Amino acid sequence: VVDFGMQHGLSQDQAFNAAVETMMGASQMLKNGQYPDELIAEVRSPNGTTQRGLSIMDDTHFDANMNQVLEGTYQRAIELSQEELT
């Protein structure tokens, strides 16, 4: 994300801060009890930027990739905990 911002004219600090603030804002909304689908419904407009991003995430199988990452880390955590027991 920082690299993307820098490629589009932001300094490293600006890109880093923008990424952090974006994540903090989203996490605060989630912490306040809004589910992702609700948040998306609030900001998505037909043919807008959010819709474009979501379409790309669908096209690149983002959810499946994230599930593979989570499964891999989960399995490794199990392996590590079993190694500790021996």
C-alpha cells in the first residue's frame, strides 16, 4: 500500500500515514459494531471506486487467497504447538 502511494506522488511518510489512517478508520467502524457488508453498502455506488475495487477483489479471488493464508498460518500454529509438547 505504501509503495502504491509513493508511485502516485506521495512521500513515504504520507503514504504510510494514509494507509494507517485508512485502516484505523475502518477498524473503528467495525469496532463500533458495523459489519463489513453494512459499511460497503454505505459507501458503494454503482460504477464507483469502491465497486471497482470489489470487482477486482472478486476477479483475483481475494477471499480465497486470504482463506489460504489464514489456513496456512492456522496449520503452522498447530504444528508449532505440537512441537512444543514434544
